[in-house]
Amino acid sequence: MEIMVSDNINIDFYRDTPRYGFVKCDGCGENAPCHTQERLPDNGWALPYQIFGYYGGFTDDDEGQSIWDKSVILCHSCVLRFLDFFPLIAKHISKGGHSLMPFADNAKPCCDYAWTLIEGETYLAENGEWVKAE
């Protein structure tokens, strides 16, 4: 099986130079690439923790600050660690939650939340392998 990649995508560009640079992961401190959206890590999470705050809650809501002032940025690896630590939250994440980016180094799934196109068909990750979606 071969991963289909559009002819107009320069794979070396994607591997070497993220279009929007890098953002530092608040979980591990590593630089996470931002190929598709500015200030958002590829296949990661940006958790605006101010939405969790409320009067009398664990954190009070701070008025006048942007969503970026109080966001926790997690790279793909840290999201997986987070979901391992909170399995009840992981149960709510659907199969095929994110795509296998065209700049991936191999055809293996990065995790069991990934999806990809193979010869025009959608495949979901399952136990480290691609399985054709029903």
C-alpha cells in the first residue's frame, strides 16, 4: 500500500520547513511544527484553559485577555500522553480524529486516532496498522 500525495506538494519543504514555523509545546517543551495553521501544532491541541474557568471554580475567568494569552499548547505526543492519563476523555475521541499529514516519514499510522487515503479509499488506524473504513 502506498500513501497518495498530491503532485503539487513538495515533501521536502513540509519535512524541513513548516509553513508557519514552530510553537513550543507546554507539555514537553519541544518545538512542534505548524504546517497548516499559525500558532497551532500539527495534530496537537490548543486548550484555552480560560473556558474551563468560572466564578468559584478551580480558576476564575480573567477578563480582557485573548484566548492565546491563556492557552495550553500540546504537541501530538503530549496529546497521546494526556489521553493515556485520562482514558474517559479518550473514549470521546473518534476514530480518524486527524489525518496522517502528507509529510509523514512513513506509511505507518502515527497513532490509533489517525486516518489517511490509500488509492482513493479512506483508512483508519487500528493497533498500528491501516484498516479500510466501512
